[in-house]
Amino acid sequence: MSRFTVTPFLRRVLRVDALLSGLTALALVADAEPLAAWTGLPAGLLQATGLALVPWTAALAWMGGRESLPVAALGTVIALNFVWVLDTALVAFGVLGAAQTAGVAIAAVQAVGTLVMAELEWWGLKRAPRVGGVAAAPGRARPVS
């Protein structure tokens, strides 16, 4: 499995993503009813979304504390961030409920912010050094450097 070194840049990006996701989770779980009235979105949808963000936040924080990670792990984070962008666009366009102006604005800000995070994570992954290399075949000596 291909691994990469978590650079200081990527560590900060993952931690910011975790922080923003955690704050969003807290707001959605703690204030689902007032947010529902303000945004026009169902309180159950907001609360369920907040609860789904709790393990996501924990995973991002954990990843941000590692020295190295599998490429597939960060690739999954990036892909799921793009799914979040699509989901918030569906909310903004009224597919998942009749959002009021505030709901559309919040969804648009969420989509743009998440898109920025995904792009920063992708940029960091492309520039991160890979861990290890091709292993020597069994029984063959490794070159000494």
C-alpha cells in the first residue's frame, strides 16, 4: 500500500478541516431547531448531518496527527469532501428541501469552503513525499547509502 509523509502543510489543512467540521457538527446538533426555522431545512436533516460529522471530525483530527498515511486514506477524504460539495449544492438548489435564502447562503458557503479544503488536501497530497520505496526482493542485498 502506497504511503506518504504528512507534511506540516497537510497537517495544518487536516486540522483546520477537523476544526471546521467539528464546529459545524456542534452547531447542527445543538441548534437544529433554531437553524431549521432560520434556514427552512428540516431539523432532522440538520441534526443527522451534525451527528454524521462527529466521526468525520475525529478521523480528520486523527489523520492530522499521524507521521504518515496511506494515499488511499487521504484520497477518500478528498472524494468525500467532493460528495459534501455535491450534497450542499443539492440543498442550495432545493432538491433536499425548500431552503430559505439563509439556507441557500449557508449551503453555498459550505460548498465553497469544502471545495477549498478538498483542493488544499489534494495539493498537499500531490507534493507530499512518499514513504519507503520498492522493497528489495527476498534474498537480495540492499544497496548501502
